[in-house]
Amino acid sequence: MFLTDLSTVQFGEPIYLWLLVVPSVLLLVWGRQLQVRRADARHFRQHREVPVPERFAPFGNLLGWLCILLAVTLTILAVARPKASVSRVRTTGVDLVILQDGSASMHVRDIRPDRWQRSTSFLRVLAQSLHWTNDRIALALFAHIAAPQVRLTRDVNTFFFFLDHLDRESPFPLQDDTTWDTNIEAGIYWGVRLIEKDQELHGPNANSKAFVLLSDGQAWSGEIERSLKLARTWDIPVFVVGVGTPSGGYIPEAPDPVELRRGTTPVRMSSIHSTLDRASLLAIASAGGGQYFDLNRDGDRAVATTIIDAARRRGRSREVEESFDDLYWECLFAAACLLCLSVLWLRGRSELLLHALGTGAALLMVWTFIR
């Protein structure tokens, strides 16, 4: 939706406005013809006796010529390059910061193919559910430490490029000690840092902000409470998506370095059993002002849509953008519509011929000035 302030109209080529003298004179002639027509109609009503009362159209074919005069006027205005202040009302978007758990427990295969790849498939659905016109998305991974991957961006290709690489392999390999820990506090902290960095680079943004945390859970601690307090300070809700099952499964062992060099990495299970810690995830969602979802129970599309809609409702629903736009094509379009409309009131062959010649002349004038 947009509104044009006609009081701000300016002309880039005002020298051509003198051509408006021609339609102004013709408009006076048109007004004189209208008076003559009405006088003739009164004369016929007073002096003609007919068995059925006569009806005379108030304008007749003069309405067609009025449309032509207005079309010529708009064409001249278009040639003069009008510009005006245009206010566009648009719905604000959302900024989603994805906090993806990459710890060792995400390699458990209690859901197929495993928790990690199940998470990345959901992220694809989430990204496809965004509008990408005003919406933005960022991505940060965490285990014991956090690793930001994508800053807030409207470029869907950038996000899917990183997602394609994450599908193949987690950046937190099992042989690293830092992988064997789930530090949600670090993930939320770096999510806030991504928001801060975006404001440093691009200034404040009207989009509503939200964190989307994908994890299999972590025992509640004071560190998580501090990070959630930081998120609440920024008024950023935390939507939590649980990945895994209550029955769980065993975490794979880290591959042997010799087997890695040889390229043979058989999967062996460790003695560590991991289950979906739904209670801690529910507590995080409640303390973070968001909602909890379960990928093993709720559909991906339904979860993605619910998160995006809830985040969008938190922001300002509308904002106004003002710009100084060229009205050239709008004037030409209106002139073309009036020319087509004028044919409805022209009946005589000579009138239609003049209409065709006038249209050709107008097109020739426009082509001359814009080439």
C-alpha cells in the first residue's frame, strides 16, 4: 500500500509544461460545445411534439472527447517528468537467530538419520517459510563453545549454502573434547552478539527479533539463567525446538586417528546414553518468553509457521517508508486507460479516425521525447 502526496509534485523538465496551453484551449471549446448541446436539447423538448418523451444523454459523444483531452494532458505531464513524495506502508519483518546444538549427543540416532541431520532438515523448512523480502535469518552453532556461521541476512542463497555444508558434517567433530558438552548459555550469548553486531554495522532495525534454539537439552544452571536474562533485556523471546526422543540412544565413539587417516571410520557406540531432556527445554522456553516444540511430535511446517507468526506479532505491524518517486509511467498508464475508455462514446467514423490519428500522434510525441 502506498500514498502519494500531490502537494510535493515537482517536474524534472518543466519547460514542456507550456504545451498544456493546447488542451486548455480545447477544454474551453469542449465546454462551449456542451453548452450548445444542452441548449439544443432544451429547444427540442420545448418545440417538438412526439408520442413518447424524448431523452437526451447529458454529454453524448462529448464525454469521449473529454477523455481524450485528459489523456493528452496526462501525456504532456508525463513528458515533463513529474515527481512526488510517496509514502509506502509495509509490514515489518522478523529477524530469526538460529542457535543450533552441535554437541556430541546430536549424533545419536534415535531419530533418523540422526539428531543433527534431523535439525538441518527442519532449518530448511524454517527458511522456506520466511518471506525473505523483509525477513532476515542468522545462524550460530554451539557445543562447549559457540561458532557463529551466518550474520543476519536477507540472502537466501547464503543461508542455504551454509546449510548444504552442515548437512554433510558437523563443524564440531567427535574427536574434539569441546564437542562433548552442551553449553546453551554460550549459544544464547553469541545470538545476542549477532544482534549487536548487526546494529553496529547497519543501525537499528524495526524487525522483531527471536531466537530459535534447537537442542536435545541441558541440565538447568545459573549460566543459562544469566543468558536468558540478557535475552530478556533485549526483548528477544527464545523458542525452543526439542530434537530426540525420551528413550534416547547411545552417543557414537570418536573415530580412531589412524582410521581417520586411512579413511575407514566404522561407527562404534560409546557407553554414554543420551535422551531428550524435555523438562529443561520446557524451562528454558518458559523463562525465555517463548514456546517449546518437539520435532518428534509436531510437524516441521507447523512448527516453523507458528514460530514465525509469533515473532511477527511481537513487532510493530506496520512502518512507513517515504521516498521521492518518478510518476512518469503512472501518468502514461492513466492516459492510455482514458484513451481506451473514450472509444465507448465515439460513434461516427470520422470521430474514430480522428481518435486513431490523435493516439498515433501522442505515441509519436512520447517516443520522440524518451528516445
